[in-house]
Amino acid sequence: SGEIQVAFLGVRYIAITSDMAKKEKLSVDYGALVRGSSDGPAVQPKSPADKAGLKAEDIILEVDGKKIDSNNLLGDTISQKNVGQTITLKISRDGKEMTVTVTLEKRPNS
């Protein structure tokens, strides 16, 4: 198509560190905490993450079985995937682990 297409999940997140996990009283000390900010909501409306049912305060623990941590950031992991690819996320919600499948889309231009 002559354009570079970047895979898009559609979440804002904070990378979890052990210090942050203690401060926030999180159940894990790794992963990506889905959290909004003044820049926008945690989960962008109509994004792949929204369609898959991700919610604010979910913690993304793994992508396709690969642990998300300081050596393997969520953004870097998603950027290595392809538009249209279906990935499996292991998430923690309210202390319970679950698996969610998400089909990545092309990053919007705006």
C-alpha cells in the first residue's frame, strides 16, 4: 500500500515496577497497568483493546506467552506484531487472571 502500518492495541498504560507495585498495592510486580491520564482514557473507544473487553486498571501480564516487564515493554512487543494479527493477552483483573484474544488494527493517523 506504500505506507508503513503500525500495529495498534489502543491502551494507555504504566509499566509496573516493584516499587510501584508496593505503593499501589498491586497483586503483581510486573506487567502493564492500563490507566488513563489527562491525555485520554485508559482504553480508547472502538480500539482493538475496547473490542476485546479490556478495562481501566487491568494489568497486562503477557502477550503471546511473553512476560511484560522492564526488559520486554508492552509498546515494544506490540510494535513487533503485524496489523491484523490476533494476539493472546494474559491479564489480571481484580486479582483474577484471564486470557483475552485481540486482533490488532492499524494505528490511526490522528
